[in-house]
Amino acid sequence: MDHFSTRHRTQEIERQILSSNACLVSESKGRAKEEEADDFRTDFQRDRDRILNSNAFSRLKEKTQVFLAPCGDHYRTRLVHSLEVSQISRTIARGLRLNEDLVEAIALGHDIGHSPFGHSGEEVLNQVCPHGFSHSENGVRVVNFLANHGQGLNLTYEVIDGIKCHSFGGDKAKTLEGRLVSVCDKVAYVNHDIDDAIRAGMLSVGDLPQDCLKVLGSSKSQRISTVARSIIQNSDSDIKMSSEVSKAQFKLRDYMFKNIYYSNKVQLEQDKARNIVKMLYKYYRSHNSKLPEFYKQIAKKFDVDRAICDYISGMSDIYITEQYIDFFIPKFLGT
């Protein structure tokens, strides 16, 4: 069979089996820079592959989810979180007959703009950089410009929109696929953060709001399955769950914010992380010459603050900590 027809067959299958609410790749708004079509892959599949093969995606394996420098290999990182969001989103997308390729690309790329130390690093950069900072907006900057040595990834409009609009309280994505990833992001982190908090000895299943567990289930698998089922049963022209499931999910999320994310134990370590980001930013503000050449060029094209923010936001937790030690911790003689 002619290999050149593979992409066309995929597009034809989409037209035949996907919901009328789905985003067909054949109807994509395309890329900022036109490219010749791939023989085998659709544009959304190519976007997924570009994200997976980017350095920014690889660095997510060393970026904090909630717990900083945990003792053990089983705590989530941003990379694991992104994979879990992708898995949940794709399962629900299949049930709703939405475009799984688009969902997967958005899910894998949704946190690609995250700073080191998660939301703590994000808060500091937003405070110290005059341009402000949010990981979702930075994700767009990464895929449009910073990735691929300043060439960007030239993703499709729909994937970029999904990355930009995934954060809670922000604009809604234009596609149902983007809105689904936004919902699944919250479902994923609440439930896997419960797992990590239990592993860390910070809570037990018995501490969780029991009325929520009666609705959602006592295990992580049961809770995610309940939400997935509810979304599939209640969504039409928008992504929705039943009122009962939605209230239980949001109440569980609020519980995690009050008792885990904002707990003294977590915040004590996050304060240390915030200080590292703040000190590094201040250091590079006074030592522009220490910036790598790529970021010096950004400083010339934009300004120094833009360059420093771009550099620090791309660092892993490990790398920024090594930088901090190198610049601020005295070296012993002979080392």
C-alpha cells in the first residue's frame, strides 16, 4: 500500500468516527510558518513528537511537582504528571470521540513552560521580573521561540492554544480537546498528590473528606474512574461532570491546598526554593556577562530581565541548585 496515503487515511478515519464537536486535524488553523505535510503523520501527531523530543520536555523529569528533593524514587515529577494527564485525557477523549492526537500533544506540552521548583519558582519570577511570569504563557514562549535553539517548534494553533489556556481560572481553550486537558490536569494532580502525601506520611486516606470519598471512591483509581465516567456521560458542547462529582472533586482539591500545598512542612521547603530563585535572579541581574551566549542575544533583542527570566525558567531543580551552590556557597580549600 502506498505509504504516502497514511496521513490521508488517518484524516479520513477522523472524519468518519470523531464527534461533530471534535477538532479534525484536516480543519486545523495550521502553523505560523507553513511546512510541507508529512507522509505518515498528521500535524497533531507531529506536534506531539516535537514536544516529546524537545529539551524542555526532557527537563521536566527534574522539575518539582509538589515535594522538593524527596527521599525515594516514587514521588511525582512534572514529567510523570504530564504523562498521567495525557493518559487520563486520552481515555476520556476516546469515550467522547474527541481527537486523541490533539489531546495527547496538549497534555504532554501543558507544563513545558514550568519553572524550577514548580509554582514556588513561578511566584518568584512573577514578582521579580518586570515582564511578569506564568508557566502557561511561558509554555507558549518556549514552543514559539525558546525551544530548538531559538527556532521554536512551530506547533499548530490548536496545540499552542491548549498549552496557553490549561491553567485554572484562565481563558478557556478554543477546542474541547484543550478544555478536556485543563480539567484532567486538576484531576491528575489532586489524586497523585494525595498518593505522594500519603507516601510522605503527611496524611492518610482516613484524613480525607469522607463525603468526597463516598462520591468519588477511596482509591486513586476509583476517583479518577468516577470523574472520567461523569465527564463522558455529561459532556456535549463543553466539558462537564455531574454536579455531585464536580462538588466532590473541587472540595477534595480545596482540602489539598489547605492541608498539603499550604502546609507548614511543604511551605518551609518551598521558602528555601523561592530564595534560591530570587538570589539567582539578583545575581544574573548584576552579572549579565555570566549568561550563556544564547541568552545574551535575547538580552540584546529584548532586555536583560527577559533573558534572565528565560534562562532561569528553563532550569531544572538540580541545575539551579548547583548554580546557587557555585555562586553563594564558599568552596573549601583544595576542592
